Amino acid sequence: MLPAALSVTSVTFLLLLGLTESKQKDFYTFKVVNSRGKLVSLEKYRGSVSLVVNVASECGFTDEHYRDLQQLQRDLGPYHFNVLAFPCNQFGQQEPGSDKEIDSFVRRVYGVSFPLFSKIAVVGTGANNVYKHLADVSGKEPDWNFWKYLIDVNGKVVDAWGPKVSVKEIRPKIAELVRQIILKKKEEL
């Protein structure tokens, strides 16, 4: 009788584990630390489109990407869209500053108004769980700075692009997702 009880308990445990894991398969279920050291639940961005980018201050892609990301944020955000920037120093050591220095630099030089998070690793054994999740579900792992993941309103990865794909090139895809949000809200009125 004891083995039967154990097997029921084991099955129940495995089912609960499966439910917990499937719940984690959503970008917005994660928590991260922002550039000012505060824990932030990404849940606050659910219902909007997000462009998640690993950024660097001293990269050849920095100027164009930051200017275009800020323009995108200005044009489409913050109610239906947000750029979510994650500084990373793994590629060419091109993000050497502290969180405070990075935050100050991007706000002063580029007028950044989108959320900036604490510097993290995006690949390898020390990769942040958010980026492990993004790489796992998209099948695409960053191999340089300014890798971009487009996340829909439900936290699912829509697409991903490397740094050679400009923000201007993917803007129509982002704008279409934002347009769908606006149309859906109008229909609900």
C-alpha cells in the first residue's frame, strides 16, 4: 500500500512541477534589478509590446542603436510599447562602467527614457535567467551587443535579431504589434 501512496504523491509532485515550469515560460513572469538597484517585476510590462536589448556604451553599434531605440520609445511608448535595455560587458568588454555610470551616460548623451536594468551576463553559465529563457524559447542566443528580442503582450518571443539588423528595419513589425493592441482596445470600448 505504501508504494501506491508514494506513486500518487510522485505523480502529483511531477504535475505541480510541470505547472510551475510552464508558468515560467513567459518573459513577464521574471523579476530583474534596475540600474538603480531596485527589484522590478517584468509583470508591469504585460499587455504591452517589449523590445529587449543587451546594450553596451562603447560598441560600434552604440550610437545608431541608442538613437533609434530612443526614437522608437518616444514614438510608440510607454503605454503600448517599451524598450527594455540590459547592459552587458561580455562582448569585447564594451560596457565597463558601473550601473550608475551607464545610466548617467545614456541619459545624458542619448536622452534615454526607456527602462535600463542592472548590468548582466546574457550568455554562458552565468547568464541571467531572463536571457536564458529568451535564448531557450527563441533558439537564438546573443553573440554580440545590441541583440534584440521582440516580446508580445503575453510575454512570448515573436522574433529576435542580431546587431547588424537595425532598429529601423524591425520598426514596422513592432508598429504592427502596437497597432493590434490599440485596435483591440478600441473594440473593447
